[in-house]
Amino acid sequence: MQETERSRGDHRSKRSKRLTHSISTKLIVSLLAIMVAIFALFGYLNIRLHRQDLEASQLANAERISDVIRRATIDYMLRDDRQGLYRAIQTIADEPGMVKVRILDQEGRISYSTDPKEVSRILDKSAESCYGCHTQSQPLARLNRPDRFRIYRSAGQRVLGIITPIENQPNCANASCHAHSADQQVLGVLDTNLSLAKADAQLAVSSARMSYYTGGALIVVAALSWLFVWRVVDKPIKALKNGTERLARGELGYQIKVRSQDEVGDLARSFNDMSLQLRVANEEIIDWAKTLEDRVEQKTTELQRAHDHVLHVERMASIGKMAAVVAHEVNNPLSGILTYAKLLRKWVGTGQTEREKREEAMQCLELIATESRRCGDLIHNLLSLSRTAPMNVQSTDLNAVIHRCVQLVRHQLDLAGIELQLKLATDLPFVACDPAQMEQVFIALIMNAVDAMPDGGTLWLEDQLARTDDKTEIEVRVRDDGTGIAPDVLPHIFEPFMTTKEHGRGTGLGLAIARGIMERHNGRIEVETEFGRGTTFILTLPSQVPDAALVEVAAGGFATKAR
């Protein structure tokens, strides 16, 4: 269950990653972002222009109403009819959209207002109703149009206020009801306030409508853009991707449908050409590989026949050489046996063995026995060399094997005047080996060293632990300071019947048998020599191996080279 949920989660994650990293998704998102920015900018500018148009219309309307009130005010003032003026102003103020109308004198006192609470109140000249007419408490002679308008909030709605100066005209200055001098340009201010609630409502409705239209247009353009991107970009790219994946899976020659004549279509045609070329090249490679395989098989068969022939020739040559050596080694003692046997038969026939030839006959019999024993030893060594003896593998202390060998040869070393130097490590691990066969190897090397020092010398027996990067081995050195091995003899010392000893003192099989034993133990035997200075034989064995490997070694699991 958890694995299923994890698999679903991974699948969703991969799909989300493909979606977010898709070229078409990036292109659509970029187009949408650009369109949203452009539509938002145009909508904002349109709404702003619409707002400005409405405000300009309201300003013009307010200016007309203020001008009508101003003219009526001047007319009533010339007739000195205040009540008529107030009624006219009140009538206009009762019209929809009017907030209030008031008249202020030069001192900022409200002479009249549609709001009775404000009458006779003095306004601050720095207030918003007076800032256009006064600067530093000095009245202006004339007002620019922008200075006459102001927009402020009152009772939760926006209000447009227009300030219209009541100028001192010649008719007014010469009238008998006024006491204004002719140099006074502004007699007072007419302050008209109109509500912008209706204009704001219209603006809100038109802004909402424009937002809806803009959003709808954005959705339509986005859908058309997505359809365009899907058909022109996403679909061809997915076809190319699918074709590439199928080509990677080995469907060589796979073709993509070309649906356009643009760059994407050119890319699809190039992919189709490449796919066909890959299929042709793959077929050619397969044909060449098949041809090469047939030729390799043919040459392998020929080489195998040649190899078998060479092995047969070498085997026959080895058999011939061994037969010659064996014939030579056996023929000499057999010739001696035959000669002494004839001589004894002659003496026995004449009866001389009972008188003067008795002692000589005993010597002849002794020689016959010695030569027969020599032939037997030769045959035994040949059998040891050609046949793998069973191995009694066990976990063995190699130092104990060396000490036992030293005890066996101690008498020969003393008689030959050879000094023994033992340098055995005390921390050596056990090894998996046949102790009897390893004893045979050590004794063979020790006796060779004794023969190499006819006038006495020193024999060193050393062992140590040799560690490498991947394994641990035990190294045993048998070193003497004898005559050494001649350079022309050194390459052949491990060959059967190769010996430098005097006739009758060796068969030349000791080193060959020693190497075979070391190879069966998965070890090595190497030699270092300097002619006239001495020789060192280096034996290398793997350290203790697991019990399963002991069974394999005991069964003959180590490689054995037939000689």
C-alpha cells in the first residue's frame, strides 16, 4: 500500500515537473503575463480617461450653474433686492445634485448660505474655500480657472466646489446703494458646491463594466493563444520528443508526421531523415557484425586446429625428450646391472664365487641393488611429477613445519659444515596446506642449498607476513651463500631432469616437483641468484582461508599444471 502511494506520488511529481518545465507552459505563462500587464495598463488608462472626462463634464456643468447664480446675484444686487436674490439661490440649490450655495464678502464672512447655520460665520482665509482667492491674506485681482475648483469629501461623498469672484463692475461702483470704491476689483465670492455621487456611481458602473470586458477579452485572447501555442508549438514538440524516445528505445526509422512548413516542420523532416539514416547504418553494422562474426568463428576454428596441432607437436616433443632422458637415466644403471649379472653368472658357472671371487661377487650384488634402487627412485619421482597426489589440507603452523625439516637435515648440515640461521616471525597466521608436501618442498630446497656449498657456508631460513592492498600472504626465503646458478642454466631450473649435480647424485626432478606442489597450494616459487655469490628461493603462500576453501583445496581446487 505504501509503495503504491509512493509510486503515485512519484508519478504526480514527474508529471508536475514535466508540466512546469515544458516549453509550451513557459510560453503560455509568459504570454498570459504580458497580456495581463497590457490589458491592465490599458484598462487603467481607459478608466482614468473616463474619470477625467466625467470630472471635466461636471466641472463645465458646475461652471455654468455658478455663472448663472453669479449673473442673478449681480442683477439682484444692482436692484438691491436681497430677498429675491436669496429666493433665486435657494431655488437653484434645491435642484438635484446641489449641496449648498453661499456668498462670502472680502473679510471671509458668509453673507448668505443655503445652510442657515453658516450665515455670519467668518471662514479662515487659508481654508479650502478661500485658498484660491487669498495668498498671505491679500485678495487676488483675478483667478485662473484651475484655482476656482476643488474636490473634497463631505458626509461620505465627494463634493465639487467652484469659487466664482463677484467683480466690482462700473454699474455697481456708481450705484447709489453701494459704497464701494472704483479701484476695488472683487466685492465677494460665490461658492457653489455640487455632489459628485452620481458621477462616481456612473464611474463605478462603467469601471466595473470595463473590467468585465477587459477580463473577458483577456480570457478569450488567452484561450486563443493557448490553442495557437498548443497547435503550433506544444503538439509538434511533443511529437518530436516522442519520436526521439522511440528512436532511443531502438525503433530506428520511426517517422514523424510533418504538419507545417515552418521551422518546426523543417526540424521534423530533419528528424525523419536522421531516423532513416540511423536505420540504414544500423542494418549495415548488423550485416558487418554478422560477417565479422562468421569470419572470427572461421579464424577461431583455424586457430584452434593450429593450436591443437602445436600442442600435439609439443606434447610429442616433450614425450620424446622425456623418453630420451628417461632412457638415458635408466639405461646407465641397467647397463651396469646387466654387466654385473653376466659376470656373476660366469663366476657361478665356473664355481669361482665360492673361492677367490666371493668378495667381488658380494660387491657386484651390492652394485646391482644400488642401481636397481636408483631406477626405482627415478620411476617414483616420475610418477610424483606426472600424477597429482591426494592432498591432506589442514590449517597449519608453517613455523612448525620448518622446525621439523630442520631436525631432519640437522645431521647433514653439521657434516657439510653449514651454519643454519633461523629467522622465523612469531605473529604468522596459519595457512591452509598439506604439511607433508610442504615439508617435501622445504627439504628439497635445503638439500639443493647443501649441494651448492660443498666447502661449507651459511644457510638462512626466514619467513614473514607480506601484506598487499587486497590480500595477505606468507613469504618464506631459503637463502645460501654457495656457488649460485649460472645465467644459462637459470631459465631451465624448473624443467624436469634439469640438474647440475654429478652423475648419480640427482635426477633433476626436485625443483619441478616443488613448483607443482606450490601451484597446487595456490602459491608461487621464485628464485634470485648471483653466480658465485649465492641463491635465494622465495616461497609465497596465501594466509589462512575460510573452511569452505579448505574443502576446495583438499578436493584439488587449486590449479595444477601438467608437466
